[in-house]
Amino acid sequence: MEPVVHSEFKTINLDEMLTQLGEEMTKSILSSFSCPKNKDVENFLKEKAILFSQQDYAKTYLVFWEVKASEFGESKKEFVGYYSIAMKPIFIPRETNLRKLNAKEWREMCRKLNTRSSEKECFLSAHLIGQLGKNFTDGNNNLISGQDLLTMAMDQVDKVRKLSGGKVMYVECEKKEKLLGFYKNNGFEVFGERSLDRDETDIEGSSLMQLFKYID
């Protein structure tokens, strides 16, 4: 009889991996990550993720594809991607979506955001999906889609939001139509554009587009 094979994604918080495996073993796992299409995503995981996690600045979640043969109880895991989440303040200008909202639209938007505002902008804390990337090592990027990874990140934000509150999640991406279209198709709206920080040297262009999404 052929063994029954089960496969599913498994997500582990980087903090838990550090506790279970120690820093050296964890660094070894992180070093296997490769993302030639976005070196900023790769360098964050290898150089900043552990420190940011230890300082509670941002939490990183590693995603594995686990295949298990139930008859033998054997399993194999492949590191397929990761995402990181943080809380950050953002300013949303009234002239959002490349046009100025009228008074009614502005009041409705601020009501949904549950925040006070001026005539020109509103300020609030939001859940930032700061990094999102697939692991291209050994073709593992083919085991997961960008949609899968973003959905996991949004689901994780929703879990955090239910514990700590919050009405908005947001992302930042390069000014590329494919990326902007991807996030817009998932309910995100452009609200701004910011200049790159000095240490953001692995990103194309001189700025990042900012997009937000209401959390229902």
C-alpha cells in the first residue's frame, strides 16, 4: 500500500526558533535564504531580523513546506519564505489615491480609521508588513506563491489586531506596476510615497510607494 502523504505550510516565529535551536543554528537556517529579485528582503533576514526580533522592533515569521508520510511518520521541511510585522506610525494625507477626498469621504475614512484628523492629514499607528519574500534556494520559491505568503501575513496581522487593536495594515513597495497591481488586487490603496532611508541601499529607485488596507 502506498503511504498517505500530507503536505502543508508551517509557520514559526523567529523568537521561538531562537529559543528552541539557539542563535547559531538559527543563523545557519537563515543563511540558506536567497532572493535575487530583492536583495533588501534577503539582507534583512540575514543581517537584521534576529536583532529586530530581540529588540521587539519587528517580528519575523518563517514559512516551511512540510511533507509527511503518515504511514512512517517521517517528514521533510523546506524553507520557502518569510514575512515580518511591526507597528509603526503613519500619516495619511487627505490628498490620497492621487486626488483630494471631499469632506464626506474624508470624514468616512477617518471614522473607519478610528482616529482624529486635521483638515489635511490623519495620524495613526498601523500594522506594517515590512518584509515579504520567497526563498529561491533549490527552487523552493516554486512551492509557494506570493499570494500565499501575503495571505499568511495578513492573517497574522489579524490575529495580532484582535489582541492589541488596530484598524489598518500597510505595506511599502518599489514603484513598479506589477507590485502595485498585486497589492491593489488584495485590497490595498496607495496613500503616499517616501524617500529611501540611508541604509536602504538594495532597493531600486529613490523612493517607496505606501499602501494601506482597512482591517474589517
